[in-house]
Amino acid sequence: QVHLVESGGGLVQAGGSLRLSCAASGSIFSINVMGWYRQAPGKQRELVAVIGRGGSTNYAGSVKGRFTISRDNAKNTVYLQMNSLKPEDTAVYYCKADLVRTNSGLTGPYWGQGTQVTVSS
């Protein structure tokens, strides 16, 4: 089984910064896609950013220019650097790994437990 452990969430003032981390563990050969999603109370979970194994990235329009996703393939870890945070960024942030090569073949998606990000005005 593949497990994702997130860290770095917390309370920050508007305009501040936060860095999220997510480490994948298990019998993993490679992870093709890693990403971050978020869900605010009463709303649907939405894509924030995604990154491929080779470093290609995609961002939600609402976070472009403010957030940066990156990964360390040697550590099976994905990061989300969040700058210029706004109150509307407040949500539970979830890490996702997909197209994961394991002993069972190409598997996924796998989800982290979520980490709370709260931005005060």
C-alpha cells in the first residue's frame, strides 16, 4: 500500500506564506503524477496544482503566480509553496499521487489525510 503524509499547514495572516510537504511511502518504483487539491467547507474539492515526474506543472487560475509546486523524486515528496495568501485560500489541502508504479502494477490514486490552511484577514 502507498501512504501519503502531509505537513506544513497552519494559521497565517493574509499576504503571508506557507510551505506544504507530502511524502509518499511504500513499495514505490515511481510516481508519475503528484498534486495538491483543496476543499473549503461546503464546497467541492478542487485542483490546486499538479506536477508530472519530469517537472511539468499545471495550476488553478486562482493560484497562478502565487503558488509553486515542486517535487523531489528521490524522496517521493511533493511541495507546495504558497505566497501572497488570501482568506479565500482557507481550506483543507490534500496531497494526491497517481499512476504510481508498485509491485501491483500501475496504481492509484492515493490521497493524504489533509492539512488545514487558515488565512486570516
